[in-house]
Amino acid sequence: MLSSTTPILALLISNLFIGMLIMWYYYQSSLREEKEKTQKVRTTLKNKDASLKELTEEVAKQESDIKGLQDAIAKKDRNIQQISAKVKERDDSLSSFNRDLSDLRATRDSLNLQLDKREETIGLLREKIEERDDSIRQLGEELEDLREENREIVQRAEAAEAGMAKLEAELSEMGEEATTQKERIRRMQDDLTVIDGIGPKVSSVLRESGITSFSKLAEREADEIQGILVAENPRLMRLTDPSTWESQARMAADGDWGGLKALQDSIKEERRAKELPKKEPIEVIQDIPVVVS
């Protein structure tokens, strides 16, 4: 018998080993793919950083050129102010130099035209700078997106490593929750001994038959409950009467404790009234109060 099962066991072990090798191969393949993706992302980030550095240097160069133009404009402004001062001095001192003044005015107009053209050039340069700033912001956003993708890859790797620990914690929590639920169900069961005529033994029999609450007891008829008690032990019917349990259980289920107490008092009075004729005459006489005159 052992020799006939040995090939089967060997085949099962070999299949299991092959399956484990296949799983290990796929795991290594996926790990290599993740490493390749991470390397590509790092290369892309490095290229983006280099491009950003070049753009920054170019913007700095443009700013230096703009500063040079601004210095030249300031210099021209100073020249214009000097020329205007000279023109004013010549107007105040010599009227014969009107022709020279006209030439100076013509020169001033030419300079103003040049200044206007240079202001237009400066405006174009500013627009280009704004376009470069937009490009830099766009590159920064793309760089942030790549960093976010890299963070997601790292988070996935961490989540994969923490998976087994999480599953174990969940299984432990499920076990504790099941224990808590059982305890909660046990506590939620109603105390059937509140009903007049139900003692601990009868309560245990009813619970074993599925009657664990006042509402369930109110749904059962007296004949059905009597059958349950007789099936368990016929002597139980000698100690109790289930005819009033339905109405008592309904009041208890509705929370009408005042009505339940009044009903139980009435049941006890009827029980005492029924038991009184069964007593011996001497017992009846003893129960009669003696009035002393």
C-alpha cells in the first residue's frame, strides 16, 4: 500500500515545487519591472533637472542683458537731461544759437524715438521672460507629477510588504469581534424568569427550544409550550401553568411593567382562591382571623 502511494506523493511534491518556482519567477519579474520603472523615472527627473538648470541660466543671462539695456537707457536719460540743461542755458544766454537749439531739439526727438523703440524692445523681452517663466512653471509641475508617481510606486511597495501583517491583524480582530458578538447576543437575551410560573429549569428548557426573548414567548400558544415542557419532563407541568404566559410575555416585550405587575397580582389572587377549597377544614378555620371583642 505504501509503495503504491509513493509515486503519487512524489508527483504532488514535484508539482508543488514547480508551482513555487513559477510563483518565485513571476515575483522576480514583477520586481525587476518595478525597478526598471523606478530607474526610468529617476533618469527622466535627472533630464528635467538639467533642462531646468539650462533654462535658469538662460533666464539669468536675459536678465543681465535687460539690466544692461536699462543702464543704457538710464545713461541716455542722463544725456537728455544734460542736453536739455545746455539748451536752457543757451536759450537764457544767447538767442543767436536758435539754430543750434533746433538741431538739439531734432536730436532730442531722435533720441525719444530711439527710446520708444527700445521701450518696445524691452516690452518684447519682458513678454519672452514671462513665456519662459510659464515654461519653467510647467516644467516644475511636470517634475512634481513625476515625484508623485515615484511616491506612489514606493507606497505600493510598502503596501505589498505590509499586506501579510495586515491580514494577520484582521484575522485577530475578526476573532475578537466574534467573541464580542457572542457575548453581546448572550446579554441581549431576555430574563424569562420574570414571567410568573417560569423558574430557572423551565427557562432553560424554553431557551434550548429557541424561545430566548419575551417577544418569541408571546408568539407561542399555551398548547405548544405545554408540548415542549412535557417532551422535556412531564413533571414540569405539575409545577406550572403556561396559560397566562402569552399575555405576560407580550406586556414584558412592550415594556408595560406596571400592567405586568397588575396581571401577575391578579393571577396570584386567582391561584390562592383556587387553592383555598382544597385545604382541610381545620386549615380553613386556622386561616379565618379571630376577632376579640
